[in-house]
Amino acid sequence: AQRVTQPEKLLSVFKGAPVELKCNYSYSGSPELFWYVQYSRQRLQLLLRHISRESIKGFTADLNKGETSFHLKKPFAQEEDSAMYYCALRAPLAYSGAGSYQLTFGKGTKLSVIP
Amino acid sequence: NAGVTQTPKFQVLKTGQSMTLQCAQDMNHNSMYWYRQDPGMGLRLIYYSASEGTTDKGEVPNGYNVSRLNKREFSLRLESAAPSQTSVYFCASTLKVTSGGDEQFFGPGTRLTVL
């Protein structure tokens, strides 16, 4: 079964400092990975996906298949980056037929940017 | 375009009571999901519906039932609530089932407390 590990429950950085939120995964197939973000009192929303190789709000994430990692990075943290971040892996559902997919989420990392 | 909506936003139940959480999306999405979010546990999939008329169990289905009423609506029922079901429940939807990095859109959540 697939697994997503986010080793840090809480990460505190000063404004302007670099940020790296770690994500490691375990999956036997070809991984599709995402980062979701949940700001205070808001719903989860997609931040970025590895397949797009995009930069959103200054964040980037590179899939490293050798290290089975998908770390989220930003060179200069801003106060508005404070939020809960979830790494997620998309994989076929174990309980259903072909063509059914699910997201497996890590336990999340709370990022706190100190002014 | 409201996206994914959920009702109620808050609910307090006594052990043994039943209730139904409602979810609707107006994006013409095929797939819908129910997750629960617990501190330190991330999001865990309860049930899933790949398309209208189909439902499948996720990681933590015990104590829950679902109904995909039509393409728009996907409800989650607790027949006999237990304190262990105290959680925040999120509904989500996505357009495609096949591979391609499609995004899940989340509702605002229902905060349920079972006494």
C-alpha cells in the first residue's frame, strides 16, 4: 500500500528565511504527487502538482524518484505562507475496479512564519 | 459557481444518534469523496464515488454509509454516532478519474462532535 510521510508536524521560520517542507512517499507504481494547503479557517486547496512543474506563490517542488521525495521549497518565507500543508499521492483505489483513484495524504506540516 | 458545498457546518450529537452530512458540487464533476481530518492524522478517505451510481469504501469506512444521490450530491450517514467519530469531515470532487494529475476540490468542512 502507498504511504506519504511528512516528518515535521510543525515548522517555524522567520520571515524572509528559506522554507523546506519535507515529504517522502512509498509507492510501487509511477507516482503522481501534489501539495495541498489549508489556510486558517479555509478549505483545502491545491497548491501545486508535480506533473505541471509549476511555481505557485513562490513555492516549488521537485519529484526525486531516487530518494522518493517531493519536498516543498520557497526561498523567502512570507507571513501569509503560514498554514497547514499536506503532501498527497494519487494512486489507484485498492477497493475498486480499474480507473478509480484516490489521494493518500500525509499527516500535514503546520508552517508558522514569524514576523 | 459555488464549487463544493457542505451542510451543516457544525453539529453536536449524542452517542447513538444518527445524522446525514450533505455534500453538493456544481462543477459537473464525476468523482466525489468523503474524508475525515483528525489532529496528527491528516486526511483519511472514508468513502468514494467514481461516478453516479457507484460507491466504494476507502481507508476508514466502518460506522459510515454513503449515497450518491445524483451526479451533484454525495451524502455521508452516521447510523449510530460514537465519540470516535468526532472529527472534521470534508467532501471533495474531481472531474476525471483517469491519470493526469487532476485536482480535487474541497468543501468547507463539517465539524462534528459526538458526546
